[in-house]
Amino acid sequence: MPKRGCLWRHVVISTRCSWLPGDPRGFRNRRHRLHSSGDYKQPPPTAEHADLHRHMRECAADTALFSSALKPVIGQAIVRYCERKEIRLACLSVAPTHAHLLIELPEALPVAKRIIGRIKQTSSHVVRDALPGRIWADGSKFKPVHDEEYWKRVRYYIQHKQEPGAWVWSWGQTC
């Protein structure tokens, strides 16, 4: 059970320029003004928005990718931040282009977003020599976890269903 005034959330944070408008995996821009007919589970037709994606690739900065050596450094920084701030973190995974967290955050979304912003800032500072500049994309996905069954499914997904080579941490482990 979450503490009073808090919610468990499945938070997904992506690296800079890892999922651009026109992406063949599907996309939606802010406020859904423009989006593809599919998503990453059922991708849209191959050529849909291909010109937009090509244009965005040309204009965008390089994608921030986490090497095998950087994934545990980033993950451990997130775990330590949560421990210092007494934020309950059930599990975490860090892959080359994104991270998943099952984390207890305040119900108020603006406050939750500020905390995730600090987590991004803290984790980017520990790798700034290897990856200078911004490493995280703007925004994040915040999915509320309202019941125990869903909490268990999210935890299993984060711990066991990540791409090969992802760094995974669960509550009770030491960094």
C-alpha cells in the first residue's frame, strides 16, 4: 500500500532523441495533434510519416545511448537519490535508450514530475564526463498503479521483460 497522499507509479523515462516524430514504431506528439495509426506493439505501415522521421533525424541531436558501463552508474545514482530522499523505489531497469521505475510518488502530478526531473538531473550529472549535455528527453510517462495485481505485473515486467543487457535493480538489493 502506498503512503497517505502518494501513489505507486510506473514511470518510463527516455533518452534524448530516442523516439522522434515520424518514428516507425509509432508516435504521438504533445496533445496528440499529430500521431501515427499504430504504436510500438502494432506498428503503423512502413512508409507512414517516413518523410517526417527523416526530417526529424536530420534536425535532431544525436540519440543519447547508455553503454554497458554507464547503465549501472545511472541506475545506482537513481537508487541512491531515492534512498537519500526517502522515496520508495520497488524496482528499476536501465536500458540503452530508456529507464523504467516502479516508484512511490506524491499523488499531485506536478510534484511527481518535479521529483522525476531531479532524478534525471542527478543521474545525468554522474555521467557527464562520458555523456556531456542533456541525456534525458523532456517529459516522462507516469502510469498510476492502483491495485496490487497491477503492481505485481509492472514489477515482473521491469525485472524480467527488459531487453538483453538492461541493468536491473530491485528493492532489497544493494548497489
